[in-house]
Amino acid sequence: QVQLVESGGGLVPAGGSLRLSCAASGTIIFRLSGAAWHRQAPGKERELVAAITRGSSTNYADSVKGRFTISRDNAKNMVYLQMNSLKPEDTAVYYCAMNGNWGQGTQVTVSS
């Protein structure tokens, strides 16, 4: 089992930036595990935002390419999501996922 704790969400104006953090612990070999950020807005399905492999290859949803960056720090068991040029449509609860486990989520709200 793995525990994931997200932080860094908040209320920001359109065009602003925010960095989300995900701290991993428990029965996981962090450096050998891929990770991902998902988000879910009210009334919508949860969608994959960004993913990163154990080798640090990355993949992004088309809607966030060029604006979001996923990264990892294996020495700290941390995964990050840097979000720039935020838009109101980015408003959602953001979740960190690893090995089928999910964090509690952190709310990101982007005002117009």
C-alpha cells in the first residue's frame, strides 16, 4: 500500500501559476514507479492531466501541453505539477496517482 498526500492547491487568477506537490510513502519503491496527475471537475469524468515514468519520460493531455510540467524527485519521494498560464477551465480537484493508489486531492480554482 502507498500513501499519497497532495498539497499546493488554492485560488488563483487567470494567467497565474501554481505548483502542486505529491508526497509518497508506504510500501512503494518510488524510483521504480510511474506517477500521474489527474483532475476532476464537478459533473465531469476524471481525466489524465500528466504522467511521468520511472525514467522521467512525460506525457500530457493536449489541453495542458505547453502550460503544465510534471516532474519527480526520487531522493524526496515527491512528484510535482507546475501549472502556468492557468485558465478558468483548469478549475478542478487534482489527484496524484501511483500504482493504482490515489491521494485525497487538492482543489485548484482559477478565477476569471
